[in-house]
Amino acid sequence: MPQLKNQQIVARQVERIVRQLTSLSTLPAVVADLLGKINEGPADPALLIERIQADPALTAKVLMMAHQEGVQFTNGPAIAEAVAKLPLPLLREAVISVKVFQIQDSEEADDKRLLPRKQMALHSLATGCCAGLIAERVLEPDQRQTAYLAGLLHDIGKFALDEVMPKSFAKMVDQACSSQSGLTEIEQQHLGLDHAVLGKRLAQKWCLPEAITSAIWLHHCDAQTLSADLPDIQIARVVALANQMVRQAGLGQSGSYDLLDDIDELSGLLSISPTQLTQISDQLTETIQDKNKVLGLQGAQDASGYYTMIHQTATDLAQDNRKLSAASQDYLALSGQAELIDDFLNQVDENTSALEIAEAMAGCWQKHCRSGLTGVYVVGDSTEPYIELAVMDRRGHLDVRTLHMPDGMPPVPEAFRTYACVLPIADGAKWLTEQLEGDFNPRLLKMAPLRMADEVVGVLVFEAFTAEESDGEKNALPLSCKVAASAIAMAQAAGKHERLAERFVQVMSTLRQTRAELARQQTLAGLAEMAAGAAHELNNPLAVISGRAQLLADSEADENKKQMLSQIQERTGEISQIVSDLLAFARPTDPEKRSVSAEELLTKAIEMTCRQCGLGSMEIEIGGDAKQLGVSVDMHQITQSLSFVLANALQSYKGGSGPVWVDCSQLPDENTVSVAITDAGCGMDAATTANACQPFFSACAAGRRRGMGLAHAQRLLLLNGGDLKLTSEPSKGTTITVTLPKV
């Protein structure tokens, strides 16, 4: 339970930080090129459109600005229509306001990252292009541009995480790579939510079109389990298929290293034939080559051009500002301070969270009531041991602080259950003043409930300087507090529905994984029964053939015939061994588990492998914490399973005995030990990797191997509560990661 509470706190903090972003970062060459086109004078709209809609950061910024300016699209959102309807100065403002990624770092610095920003940009661009090509075949004309934009922006949550917490994001990518997992799984472990949810929240904050927002949110979901009646479900499916095809084609990097979803299943839902998939893949390669030239993703990201264009743009803006300054003098006398409620309502909309409403209320109250330190906290789950207080200090600096509630102390003072008015802070709220930091006078602090009907949804705390405000009990609750309470209550209700929907999608994703695992277990069980039946039927005939061949050979004088009978006996012996292997796979004994160290298991497995392969020794290096890590397994079965894996590693070399590397570690869940066995042999292609653990499968020529080693290893591991995962690349080697239950 404490871990869940901490994860909830982390999730809220990450979401709050991400939602403060006003734009994503782009590469310096992209901004420099675009500013050059704008500053040259009347720009060619086609060139502007081509560059903007090839970059996720610029596309998101232009769509957000189009919403702010009230642009009405004719047939769905389109960058071409936005560029045509937005004034050039606003477009220039959009380009300038977009941040630039690593403008002071060298190209090598980005390339050294496990997930370079250029590769992320290329993956997003390729997904957008692929979604557009798919949409041409399955969507109506007015939905095709939306599908392209949704594909281009599907990973904005990932870009945002890289912006606000680059070191943590890099560690999560590294963990996804080392464990061969999807990045969303690792994000859920560390943050309590993933980049798809964060991307959706960011899209809502920026008021991106709903179809694009849904695709950002749902592109990792199991498309088959989602209802076909969901709004814009086809666009979400198009983006999901495009994402998988781009990962399969190796265009850019996504940060996920799990196995790809079934592309045939996705394409079937969209009624796309294999021939059409091939055509789309061919078109995509040509399209990306052209787009790469537009964005300059293949060249070095030299920031000097960016600085030059920023200097020129600043000069142009200075001239514009002088003109605007002269014009603004005429309107200065007409500008006055808006009323608190008007100011407050102008800062919130249907996508504003409850905490952001609290921030807006704190700022507006301090501004219009001329208070000192001002804070607002939202009353959430009464069982939570903390509150989040949005605080505006005397200097007008906004901060959000997490304050801990004393045991047994309700977040709402008892006085507010009777009075709906402004009151001095009572002794019952002393815990709040003790945890507040900053310049304030506790004797001047007042409190007011943000009350919706009979329910208090928040509390306003402010430092009152005027004598009027000191007459607490005589002051009726201000109308602004009631308006703020209504806004918070609606935001809380909307947030609850959002979380329920997200939880539902998460459950659906888990259901997909469970369904796939069940199908695999059922297949293995069926094969095991078939193998047991075949072995039983073959044993008796083989015994008869072997015995008769022996008798005939003993009485045969002709050496040629005697040799042929001997060969028959040898071959029946080989068949008998195959039958024994089938029986061992089909009906292994129940495991007798005991505590044993990973080092002892590996030592015995190496000895067994050397005996079976006829080697005096093998070239192997064991790293990690093998001595310290203990597991609870059947020692004989797991030794045999590890021996199968080691033998597979040796067979990847031509007649060699290694080298093989072993790394032992404890996984983050603290209940599992990982043993990663790596070779630098011939490796396997994707098709071989996908089928390597299937019984009777072998990539070697017919008659050389039975294809039972890894299948038998996995069956023994599953019996002991473990598993194995395999990753490989032709000519570079293979890594098989065995997981075992920790003691």
C-alpha cells in the first residue's frame, strides 16, 4: 500500500510537470531553415507546409495556435489550411517559441544516447507517413490528413518525458533495452503511468483535435479488444498499425524492445491485404528518403545557422515591437484590471485539471485582493496522508508543495462544516502553517472553503493585510470561491472518468498478454500429449526391430549383411533416444524445489554441457551477482534447462567452444533473478527467433538436429515458475535471458 501511494504521488508530479510544457523541442537545423524561409519575405506556403508538417514540435505548436486563433478547418485538421489562415507574424512566433534540442551540444553527444533525439524524430515522421499511406486505402478523404498528423504526434508523451526528466527517461529506455520490454511497461513501473497517457494529457492541454488525442492515447492498446463503436477508432488502429510497421522496418528508434504485435491481425481489422502491406512498405521507404532531406535528419545538427537566424529574427521583432509600442499607447488608458471571476474563468477550460484550477485561483485572488502569501489546496481522497497546496508567495512566484496531514486530522477544518465564510486559521490548522515555508505572518492568515453545495472541495488560504478582511466571521463567502469550487468539482469528476477509462484500457492490454500466454500454454500441452502418445506407440516396435537385427547380425557370416544389420541396430538406437527425449518433454517429473545459488546451477550446467558436447572445457565468463543470488527451483531440471541454453550458444559457432558471457542480476520487482546468456555466434533472423522455442523447430538442415533443446528448456523453466526470452541479430549473436524465482 505505501508503494502504491508513493507511485500515485510520482504520477501526479510527473503529470503536473509535463502539463507545464508549452511546446516540444525540435532540432536546430529545422528551426534555422524555417526561419530563413519566413524572414526572406513572402514565403512559399508549400515550403512552409512541407517543413512544419514533417516535424512533431512545429506541427503541435501550429495546431495549438490555430485553436487559439479560432481557425475553422474545412475537412478536419490540416497544416496547409492552418498556414493559409494564420498571419505570417503568428507563424514566426510559433517557430521562435518552439524550444531547440541540444543547441549547444555536438552531434556526437546525441548519437551517443541509447535513444538519440534524431532517431525519435525519424520514427515519428515515418509513423506519420506510414499512417498517411494506410489511410489512403482505408479511410475517407476527410480523415486521411488527420491520420497522418496523429501518426506524426503519437509519441509526444515520450518527447515530453525526454524534455522534463532526461536522465530518468534515459534510464527507463536502458532498462527496456536490457529486459527486452516495451517502454510503456517500464514507465508504468517507475512513474505509475506511461507516455501514451501523458501524451493524451498534453494533447488535451494544447487543445489538439480529439481524433489525434485518441490515437495518441490508444496506439499501444490491443486494437481487437477495443469497441468498434469508439469515436475515431479506425484512426487509432491506423496509427497502431503504422507504428508496428515502422518498428519492423527499422526506421528510427522508438525506445521499445518488446516483440512486435501481430501485424496481420491489425491489418485484418482494417481490411488490408498482404499485397497492400508490401506496397505501403515500398512507398514508405521512398517517402522517408525525401522527408529526411527536408528535415536534415541525415546531416550534422550544426547550431550556428540557428543562432544566425535567431539574431536576424530578433532584429525584425524589435522593429515590429517599436511599431506596436506606439500603437499600444492609444489603448493603455482603456486597459484596466479585470474582475477576479472574469480573470479566473479566462484561465480555465474543460481540459484544466483540479490542481491547475487551484493555481489559477491562488494567482487571481492575490492579484485582485492584494493579499500576501496565497494558497489553494484541493480536497481529494480523505484517506490520503498528504495534500498538494498551490502557493503564490509575496513576490508572485507560484509553487506546488506536498504537505503531510497529521494522523487523524481531516483536510477540511471542522468549522467549515458549519460556516461558509472567511475565518482566521484556527489552532486545528496549525499543521499547515508549520509546514509552509516563505515570508508570511501566521497571525494574518485566513481560510475560506471552496464549497460546492454541501461539499467542501478545496480550501483557500491567504495572508490578509487590510482591516476589512480581519473581520472573518462577518465576511460572507465570496462568490469567486463558489465559482472556483464549481470548476474544481467538475474537473474532479472529469478526472475520475479519465482514470477509469485509462484503467479499462490498461486492463484490456493485460488481457491481450494473458490471452497470448494462454494460447501458448495450450499449444505446448497439446504437443506434449501428442509426443507422449507417439513415444508410447514407437517403443515396442523399436525394441522388436533392434532385437531382431541383433539376432540376425550374430548369426550372419556375410560381412556386408552383418554391417547393414549393425547400421539398422544403430539407427533404431537413435530413434529410441528421440523417443526418450519426447517422453522427457511430454511428461517431466514434478519439480522438487530447494534453495540453491545461481553460481552452483551454472557450474553444474557448464559441466553437463561440456560432457554432452564432447568438450574438455568451454570459453565462458560469468559476471554479476551469481554467488549472492539464490533461487528456489528443482536443481536437476534447471541445470538441464541451462545446459540446453549453453549448448545452443556453442552451436552458434562453427566448431568452437565459445566465447559465452553470463550476467546474473536481480530484477527490479525483487522477486526474480535474471540469468542472461550471450554469444557472438551466427545469430538468427526474426522468423527463426520467433519460432526458436517451438518444439521440433530447427533452422538447421534436415536431419541434423531435432529442435527440442530450447523448447525442452522453456518447459522445465515454466514448471519451476521461470521463463526465458530470446533476442538475436544475424551475424551478431544471441542473448537468451532466463528468469528464475528468487528465494
